[in-house]
Amino acid sequence: MAKKSTRPKRGPIKDLWCDTIEAGSVDKDWSVGIDLEDTGEGWSAWQAETCDKCGEHVIVRIGNGDTQHRDLDSDSECEGTIPNFEGPMMSFYWPLPKLRQHEEDAALAIVHLPLCLVTVEGAPALALTGGGMDLAWEIVEAYMRLGWLPPTRLELPRMCGRGVSPTDRWIAAGVARAVSVHRNWLAGRAQNVRDTLKWCRDYAAKQAAERGGK
């Protein structure tokens, strides 16, 4: 299926959802369990590849690609080539909640990033299609392009050329917001521990007083 749209606009940080703040990477061996028959079991992946002739983005599923544009898109007569989609390249993934858009739209939202959309046993996730350096900036952006604040486990590395563009400042603001929200959650949990201990002490004192009064 071909799509002409590119990355979505940078939305307000306040509108990003908090579901993924505590997410962490999960180890995965991509050499086993691939679901080419679309059974909903095992794992599968989608990526938006660019036609080398017309420039349209075409959604390619793992195991497809390296063929003419018109062979993958029944609405196109373009004879350009769509690159083969080789799937995830690193042995882990970052989980997502239930997608708030179709898989194809999610793949388009991160077309400019070295990540692809995957499903593992039916659950959506993000996986890297490249490596060789710290790609935390890109992983954070992928979460944000899909509408979520990034996991606070991700720390933005200091890299030459990063952190000065409007997009990078938006990414950094998303990380800061995620950390702020997570900090408030942890402060609430810490207070709950203190409240629980106080309740336990008060209950124990009450029980002791009742026994002493008998």
C-alpha cells in the first residue's frame, strides 16, 4: 500500500500519553517465530520504504520488498523499486501499548527513523533497523511521534550535531516531561509506603491497647 504523507507534526508535549514512561527494552531472538502467514502468533514487522523512482512511501511487511512498486501497490503503475525489508537488526525491542492508529499509519509516522513497527504475540512494539551507536534520540522520537512520552530509562547522549534543532528540543522536552511525571509517581509511591507503615504502627498500638485493657 502506498502513502504520500510523511512524518506527523510535532504535537504539544502536554498531549502525549504517559502509558510508556516505565517501559523497558525486552530481549528478543528474531531468528525464530516469524509470522509470515499473519496468524497473530510469533512476531511480524512493518516498515515504510521509499520507492526509488516516484518517492512514494510503501508499507512493506517483513519478507516482502525488493520488487517493483506496482507489484506491491495495486493502485500504482510505477516501475520503481521498493527495497527489501530485512526486519529488526538488534536483539531487543521496546514495547508499546495498544496502538491508537493503524499499523500502516504508525509505520509512516516513523519512516524517517531507523526503527520499524513490530508485533510480538500480537502486542505492538518498536525495534531498531540499524545500530552501531547509541540511538536513544531516535527511539525517544519514535515514541513521541506515535503519541507517547518516552520511557525514562532512555537517556539522551551528548552527540555532535544533536540538541539544537527544533525537533531535538522537542525530543528533549518530551524526556524532561516524562522524568517529571515519573518523579511524581515515585514520590506518590514513597508516600504510600510511609502511610502504610504509619497505619501498621497505629493498628499494632491499637491491638496492644485492647489486649492490655482486658
